[in-house]
Amino acid sequence: MSEVMDQAGNALAPQRAAGAARPLPLAGVRVLDVSQVMAGPYSCMLLGDLGADVIKIEPPGTGDQTRGAMGFKMKGPDSMGFLNMNRNKRSVVLNLKSEAGREAFYELVKTADILVENYRPGVMKKLKCDYETVQRYNARLVYASISGFGQTGPWAGRPGFDLMAQAMSGVMSVTGHPGGPPVKAGVPVADIGCGLFATYAVLGAYIGAKNTGEGQYIDASLFEAALAFSVWDISEYWGRGTEPIPLGTANRMSAPYQAVKSKDGYFVMGATNQKLWLQLCETLGRAELVDDPRFRTNPDRLAHREVLIEELEKSFITRTSDEWVESLLAVGIPAGTMYSYPEAFESAHGRHRQMRMDIDHPNEGTVSNIGFAVKLTGTPQRVTRHPPLLGQHTDEVLGEIGLDAAAVESLAARGAFAP
């Protein structure tokens, strides 16, 4: 198993080396990942990256739905999407619809600190694996349910996916260009956002349980996660009474701050305060824009954004994007090249920050994973387990909790591990 290399470049290497022997922050914490697809698995992977012992409970036969997703095949049966959300986990197959499967599950619950599930509201209760049931076996358990719309309310019973959450939270109402058709955010902001919020909640609840001995139930939803991202947009509505609309790449708070056209394509830039605006005019050699009443202040520029960009692009179109990015950065004006994902990951900075890392895998040989999004310098995250094969650790984990070979065989005979 290859471990992750240095994460943030040579500058932090001495600090990391000094703390290399320290245990990861969540070492000794056991997490039961009873989730599939994205939000739940992503949250549990983050906990595993911090050292938690994450046990992924999967249904027999197919396992996590994402194992067979994405429409293209790897060397083995698992999709690249699954491989990018399930490192640092062990896989246990349990049929929670069977009494024997639940018996084994309850034994695991007794040893756990955190449980994350993302079935539709009501399913875990039908399986007799809901919080009210399992807390009888472990009062200190922190139990997080992730769903599309939460466990209560008129929409609670609906199936919830990122697309529906983006549409019904208002995110899609401000995504795209003015007057254009509906557009969702290119990345699953509701799924990933919910996974992040759930991680923050379970860690807070876990700290609380360490102090009180009492766990608690956490109700997280994609809908609310997406709503929580609406700070600027809903602030405009609550403050001005005007309903937010799509702005393309532009910004509600300042102008110019968006993608602009150059000689060979587009780049992004932002003169987000008066000092930067004056510097931009000087850099462009466009002194006449400073005294133009349409552009004198930021509110003026926001009110006349379209004509402002037309004026600026008369200058920007004379040079390439890279030339303008270099010139603007040289005088302190934020600017950047528009990269594709491959370009971003393979950029000098992306490589320096190790945002692509390679993991040894029994089926794939070497498989790429997205690197750690934040860097801990004293206890740097590392990969200690490749994304697990379906059921790979069932016997191992059950043995750790005291079930000998005869007990496991008895459970198997009663349908604990079969579809």
C-alpha cells in the first residue's frame, strides 16, 4: 500500500516531519458508513482521511450503487466514482432485511462512535436500524441521517438527488446566463455541501458526546445544504426586495468581476474595490473610464455592468488571456486563466499541492484519487486503505467484535450476508 506523499510543498516539510509519528486526529474513532452514492460516502471518507476506522455496511450482491455507476468500465467491477469516494474504509456485507443481518449490525453499533446513513426517510425504521432502535445498544452513538429534504416537512418523503435539491433550493434560478434555459451548477454542490455539513455536525456532536456520554441524532439534507450557500443571493432579495437572477460569471457585489473576452478566448479578473478599479483603468490606458459617470463608483458599475464589460473588452481583445493575466497580477489586480479539469489538476500549482494522488489497488493496479482539500501539518492525512472490494472485510471486522468462525457461519446460514 503506497502512502500519500508530501501534501503542501517543501515549505511545510519540516513541520510535517516533526509530527509524522503522531496519530491522526480521529484514530480510535469508529464510523459505520451505512450510505451510498455521494453525500454520505463523501462525509465518511473525510472522517477516514482523518484516521477514523470507517466500516462501510453494504447490501449483498450489488453493494453501494456507485460501484457500478458512470457508464464506463475499469479493470475491476468498481467505478472511478466509487474509487474516489471510498478510500480509507473497510467493507462489510450485511443484509439488514434479515434478522441475522441486523443482529450483526447491532453488535457493530455497540462498538461505534458515529453512524451515517442516507436512505429515504422511513427506510431505516422499517429495517429496525433507526436511531431510536440503535441508541438502546449505544447511548453515546452520534447518528446522522442524510436525505434529500430532511426527516420532517411536506417534502420529507420525496426521493432526493442533487438535481432536485439545486432546482428546489433556488440554486438553479441563479445559475447560467440571463434569459437562458435552466442550468445546474456543473459540480454537485448539494451533495458535496451536505456531506461537508454532515461532517461538521457529527464531529461537533462527537466532541459533545465525549464530554456528556450522550450521543444525538443529526438530520441533514441536500435541500438545506444548497440553501445555506445562498448568502449573497438571498441577502440581495432580503435587503433590496429584488429577486436574484442568473448573472453568468458576474458577481452581485462588485463590477468588473467576471470572465472577459481576450484575443484568444476568455480569462477571469476582478477589480473589486475603487483602488483596483483605478489601477485597472491605468493599466489599460483608459483614463477616460475613471470620469465616466456610468462607472464612477461600484454601484454605478453594477448598474451598467453590460456596457462596462463591452468597454473593457475593447482593450482586452488586443492581447491574449495569458498576457493579460500576467499584466494584471503584476499590478495587484486578481486575474486567472480558465482551465479545464485536466489542466487544473496537472498545473504546476495543482501538482505542487498534490491534488492528484495515486493509490495502489488490487484490481486497478494504480488508481488516481483527488488529493486532500485541506492540509494538516502536524498530523497530515494519509491513505492507509485502498477503496475496499465489496465485502472484503466482513470476516475481519466481525472477528474483531468477538464473533468467532462458528458464529459467523451461523449468521451466514440465516441469511445475514446473502441477498
